[in-house]
Amino acid sequence: MEKIFIVMLNLYFIINLQPSNQGIKITLQNEKVVTLSKSHESYEHFTKLITRALKRKHPVGLAISKDNKILAIERADNDFVENIISKY
């Protein structure tokens, strides 16, 4: 049987981006700092999304691991979102 993973994303506003050797450190509106790793398979696409979200002051949906690494990002700039569910 195939395994299906459901990832719940929460909406956050990004208030700061800081490039590092490992990727990008992202400060969220609740002052939590998370990291987008350069080794993430969607690094380029996610970098565009978070840069645009910061510039436009729009929220993004984030899935964050227990060690504060970003697992997934979804646009949420024109939506009224209650829950975002992604399947992997």
C-alpha cells in the first residue's frame, strides 16, 4: 500500500530574510526564525515565493519541521484560507 502524507500549512507573514551559507533564515511575524535549506529540492521556487511575500506584505502557507526547517510553502496572497492541505 502506498503511503500518503498530509502536511498542514499555517499562514505567516514574513518580516525579514537573511541569506546564509546553508540557505535563507526567515523571521516570521511571531519572531520565530526558520530556515529554508539550499539543499531543498524546491529552493529556487520557494525563494521566489518568500521574496515576493515579503515585498508585497502577503502571507504564505508554511509547513515547518520540529527543527525549524521549511518543508513546504504555498502562496496565500489572494485567498481567505481556513486550512491548506498538501499531499506528498
